[in-house]
Amino acid sequence: MFENLKPQPADKILALMQMYRDDPRQEKVDLGVGVYKNAEGVTPVMRAVKAAEHRLWEQQTTKAYTGLAGDPAYADAMIELILGNAVEQDKIAAVATPGGTGAVRQAFELVRMANPAARVFVSDPTWPNHVSILKYLGIETVPYRYFDAETRAVDFDGMIEDLKGAKAGDIVLLHGCCHNPTGANLNQSQWQAVVELLNQGGLIPMIDIAYQGFGDGLEEDAAGVRMVASSVPECLIAASCSKNFGIYRERTGLLMAISQQGDAQALNQKTLAFLNRQNYSFPPDHGARVVTTILTDDALRADWKAELEDVRLAMLGLRQQLADELQRLTGSDRFGFIAQHRGMFSLLGTTPELVEQMRVDHGIYMVGDSRLNIAGLNAQSVPILAKAIVDAGV
Ligand code: PLP
Ligand code: TYF
């Protein structure tokens, strides 16, 4: 049997992580995988997470199975965090999933189940796992223009033009905030225009939100999601707690299916629970319980928000420092987009050859598409990166 297996394509981001580990150079700089690192290069356990874990250790009396949808209190807390009160609770079906990836996977499975003919429109570029999972599930994907290679901002006219090619029932995958990999995001009037286009075309949005709090702030980053979720008949939302709670390895995510139709919620909820059961039975609970503990306790929630805000501001500071340094070295504003982008990532918009050259000559590890993880920088490595970018002639 096993002789029939063929090697599968590796994830380029994860392969780069290994290459970095194997590089003996002292001064190497890891700007690859999307993990937050502080100025000391450490991915810390957040204070509120430690405190919540401590509390759970003291107070948790059982680790018996939860429900197939996970702990309902977790879904409630996350729905409030993401949607505020934009959508009535009785319109939302929600299940805990293993990370945001689990939510994405289940969302696509739900789409295939409900409408096998649906195509999924994905931004060009998008997180490679989106494309890879869709391909694995045999769902047709259609790229839409998103990134303007010249301005490094959103090519909004191109995006709208391409989305006009979607048919009623097709899915439009959108990043809720902090677009991965580009760092270029829709503004409020652009979100509004997307909502109008979705409603005119009968298109169903699926929003992947994995970086709430990393861009302009917790509420600001959710504004687009809230606008869409409150304005369309149906939508899917896949959320991740990996980044904003720093609990990457706990595998903590949530999938929501929202329908404005009166009686849809019950069947949607049962179907999501069924999908959980087919794939892994009960979703992981530890991270979800930590998140619930934090979000439902005033003091822990305040401390988490304060630390998340520090993380956000640290990344913004690095963006500004890098843009300033490049301005100084080149005497031009052509890298000003780095300070305009939001979230962990910026797409430099250069060739794989120059990315490779920066790796060989300067030990700079960024993904081949020229995505850099801003959080991988610190005050010392910013000038090293700026020099590498200029030396390579980006
Ligand atoms: N969606 C996007 C756009 C991401 O960048 C990520 C990665 O962090 C995820 C989803 C899922 O992350 P995780 O499965 O680690 O929660
Ligand atoms: O884009 C990133 O770097 C993160 C982490 O298969 C990640 O989203 C990368 C690749 C992958 C899973 C997660």
C-alpha cells in the first residue's frame, strides 16, 4: 500500500523554518513563519494566559469530554469578541475547532456539503494553506486581484472587477484584518463596497480572521467582519486564537455559520457538530478554556488587552523604524508602504531570486514570495535588513 504514496508538496513557510534552524550563522534573522517574537526574540506566554492556566490548574475538577461543539461558553465569549453585538445570537451557529486552520478546513467542508458546485474566490496572493486545503478537498478556486505590485496597497479596482466574475452561490474568501501575506487591507468604504457587491451578486463571504488586535486595535480590526456579518444573508467566519492569545500550540479556533433565515441556526449547529465528529470528535479544550477564562474575567481581560496592545504597538514601531531606515538609505519614500501595512506581515513585492540573495548574503530569512514577518525584527536587526534590501537592489 505505502508504495503508492507520492511525496506531497511541502509548505514553503514551514520548510523555511527548518532552513533557518540549520543555518550556523550568528547574525541570521528569522522573518519567516508568522509567530510573534519580542525584542529578545522570545515568543512569550502572555501574562493573562499564565494566570488563567494557573486558575484552571487549581479549579478544574475534570477533563471529561466536552460537547462536540466544544464548551458553549467559549463560543459565546469569542462571538462577543469578534462580532460585538453586530449579529443576534440566535442567528449564529458556532463550534470550537483545532486552531484557525481547523475552522478553515471545516468551513470549506461545509461549503462542499451544502453546494458542491460552489467555487471559492481567493485573493491573489493568500495564505498558501487556503489554496492547498481547497485543492485537497477538490473545490474549484478562482483567484481575484488583490495586491497592487506598484503601490503595494490593495488593487481595489482589480479586486471588484474580478469578483464581478463570481456567480450566485460562489464563496468569497476575505481576510478579516492584517492580510496574510501582503499586510495591505481594505478600508471601511472598501468593505462597504464589497458588501454591496456580495449582496448584488448573491455571493457568500467567508472571513478568515487570525490576527484580531494585531492591526489597528481589537475593535478596529473587527469592523469589517462586523459590517459584513450584519449586512449579508449568510456568511462563514473562521477565527484563530493562536496569535492574539499567543497560544499557537494549543490549537484554538472557532467556526461560525451565520444565517439571517429564521430557522437555519439549529440545522447549521447540528451540521457543524457533525463535521467535528467526522474529523476528530471533540475539539481541543485547554486553549479554549484559557481564552474563556480570560475573556469572562474583567481583570484578566484588561491585562490581556494591555499586553496585546503592547505587542501591536511594538510591531508598528518596527514598521516605522524600517520605513525610516530605508528612507534614509535610499533617499526616497518608495518603502513608505511598510509603515502603512498592518499586522505581522508585509509583502516587499520582489523576486524569489532577490529573496534568495538576501538569505545567502545576509542571513535574512523571508518567505520566497518576499513576505516578511515584522515581529521577527528588533531595533538591532532593522538596519541589517534595510541594508540587505538596498544591497540586493529591491
Ligand atoms: N488563517 C490565516 C490567514 C493565518 O495566517 C493562519 C496562521 O496563523 C491561520 C488562519 C490559522 O492559524 P492556526 O491554525 O495556527 O490557528
Ligand atoms: O502564515 C504563517 O506564517 C502562519 C503560520 O502551514 C503557519 O499562518 C504557516 C504555515 C502553515 C501553518 C501555519
